Amino acid sequence: MSEPLVTRVAPSPTGDPHVGTAYMALFCFALSRTTGGRFILRIEDTDRTRYQADSESQITESLHWLGLDYDEGPDVGGPNGPYRQSERTEIYREHVQRLLDSEKAYRCFCTSERLTEMRHAQRARKAPPGYDGLCRGLLPEDIEAKVADATPYVVRLKVPKDRTIGFIDELRGKVEIHGKEIDDQVLMKSDGFPTYHLANVVDDHLMEVNEVVRAEEWITSTPKHVILYEAFGWDLPRFRHMPLLRNKDRSKISKRKNPTSLLWYKANGYLPEALVNFLALMGYSGADGEEMFSREQMLADFDTKRMSTSGPVFDLEKLGWLNGEYIRADSEDDLARRLLAHWAYRTSTGHEPDPAVDGALYDWITRNGGFESDSVETLIRATMPLVQTRIKTLEEYAPLTRCFFLDDIRGYGPEDLVPKKRELDATKDVLRIMRTKLAGLEHWTTSSVEEALRALVDELGWKPRELFQAARVAITGSKVSPPLFESMELIGPATCLERIDQALDL
């Protein structure tokens, strides 16, 4: 076995949990689990202007939903806490002071107005942006005087400008950049909170992280982190920069073009194992090129050589297909239970049902004992053979099965009943004959209903699709429904005959 890898995912609680967090967490999880290491969740909440109080609980909920359970974190504890950066400010201040004492960092007293003027001047002469180092050469007595006067300051990293900074990316090989191209990065803001760069390095070292997994957009920041590791005298971890998730136009994934919230995928009926499988495909290939594999299968034959650097396209159609495959692979009993749990989750989180689509389903569930009622589960289970192969998400169940739960399905017009090239009066006559035929059945089963309706096709000279359209709309209220004959058996003779009467009245 290779060295046990300690990995971490470190999201910011500034909004809904992002699919990119789950993407990184999956590979951190795989690397740690397959080497006997540890996986850590750390909350990077030092950006207090964008902080949202409920975001952290949504992050933890989403990771647990996906089965990406971590060994250490704010809700499970661990030996390296606290796991919220806002609770570690004294640790960062101590480490900043170490850098100041060793002259690896310096205080910068430049005002925001001066920095703005500096940037404008750089743009005007088309110079590279970055701090010009004005405060880097301040004399000790000048610094002491400004501190004594309580002049606000930030602490900047003293980047060596006379050499190349390099590191090895586990996916991309050697990366180098010259120090003169690296900005003297702010490490501590004037409010006493650290920037990402300082807190990230200090926490990774103190939490014993030895493999840093993050998105490729952080490659250009890694040399700054290398300098910090050197300044503290610490060993470097390994770095592995994963390819960015992208929209179809190859731009970085964004909520303007793709849903990015993990909560959206949960509320819209995607299965956690399908989403994990899909995210795995964004940066990894199966052993034999297969596209459908479980988290357990991924771990069983995990090989870092199959991790990819190509820009993966986050294709919702592909995810929908994959989700449908998982739905079809589920047992009917388990799928019924998933549906009930899904609707319970939606109602508990304020996702109101669409009255025109699934409001009737929620009303029916309430009238029949709620989400945990045996009678509710029994009917949901009975519909599974009719719909399981026809839905790609759990959300697609309700609009497809409304005919089983609505008391009144007359949301259609007379024109929906009448097939093309047929007249209204002729359709009414067919419905009347159909009702008489069905009312005379001794046994109401799928086969007997099908036999009766197919006999009418021959008797009346209508094409099957014409007669079945009239029957389907009358019985289910829609031209699109689960299989007609099986649906009629489940709905039952009394309701089917009553609905034909309603169609005739319409």
C-alpha cells in the first residue's frame, strides 16, 4: 500500500453547497480511503461579508447525502480542530508574527486610495498588475511609528524576486514561475482575519494534510503557498489540481448556464449514487471504459493513472440518462421508499408542490396517512412497474402518475379526445360503445381490458392508436401516460367508467 494520504475539502459557507465541492470531495475521499488515510472537512469562513449562517449545515448535509463521509470536521470533531477558520484566528496571528519576526513578511500601510491609483497607473502603461513594493523597504523605526499611531495595515508575503519557484503537480508534472511574476500577496487583512493563502497553508500543515486536491484555477496560487511552506520550514505536501467543471461552451461552470447547487439536485429528484458516478466521470475513467459504476466499485479498483486533466463538460442530459439508469436498476420496493423520502424532504425544506402537477399527489398522501403510511407506500409500489422505465428523475414521477391520485382529471379539452381525421360525434359514439363494452367485463384485469379494446378496434374500423388515444385521454387525462391497460387495471373499473362518463359530458 502507498503512503496513507490525508486529504481535505475546504468549502466556503457563502451560499448553497456547490457541485464543485462534491467533485473535489469525491476525489479526496477516494484518495484517502484507498490508501488508509484520512479525509477532512474544513470550513473556510473568513470571508465574513459573504458568510451565510445556514450554509455550513447545508454543506455537511449534502456531503453526507452523497455518502462522502469525512473522518474529521466541524460536526464530527477530530484531533485537529477547530475545523472552522473563524475559530482559528489566534493560530493565524501567531504564524503571521513568526513570518514578521523572520522577515519573511512585512507590514503594508498603503491606503485603498493609493492602491487604486497604483492599479490605474499600471493599466495606463499596460504594466502587469500587482503591488509595487512601496512598504517592503520601510525602515524599522518608520514601521514602529506607524504601529504606535494605530495606522491600519495588512501583512504581505515577501516574495523572493531573484529565483524561480516550482512544484510538482501529480497530474501535470513540473510547474515553475519566476518570483518577479508573483505578487507580494496579502496574508493578513487589516481586520485581523487571514486571507485564503495563509490560512490554507497553516491549516493544511497543522492538520497533517499531505495531498492537496483542488481545482486547476489554483495552480497559479500554488507558488505563493510553496514560498510560505519554505518560510515556515515545513515539508511540501503533494499537489493535485483537478480539471474545472465546464459548461457546454467550455466556460467554467456557472449557475447562469447550469444548476450548481447540490440542494437543487437533491430537490429535483437526482439519486446521490448517480450524481457521485457522474462527478467521478468528470475526472476519472472506469477500468474498462464503463460509464456506470458505484462509489464502492470506484474505490475497489481506484487507480490515479486513470485520473484525467481534460476539461470535463457538465452535461445535464448525460446526468439525466445516468440517473435514469440508476432508477431502473433499483428494486421497485426501494424506489417507492425513495419517492416517499424525496417528497418528505421537499415538503420539509419548503419546496412547494406545483398544484397543477403534483399538488394532487401531496393532497392524496395527506388524506391517506402521510409519507409513512403503509397504504400510501402500497399504491406507490403498485405503480412502479408502470413508470420505472419511463422516468429519469424522481420529480418526473408525479406528473406521469397524476391519473392515479386525482379525483378529477378533466384538465383536457374535447379536442384532446378526438384523433386526427376523426370527428367529434364519431368519437363520442366510440366512447359510448367503449363504456358499454368495459362495463360488461366479468373480470377487470390488464389482459381482459386489452382484449376488449382491441376487439373494438376490429369492430369499429378505427386504428389502434386512434381508439387508444380517446381511451387514454378519457381515463388518464393526458395523451402521455403509463401503459394504458395496466393503468386501467390499477385505477379500477368504477373510476374508469366514471371518467368515460365525464369525458362524454365534456
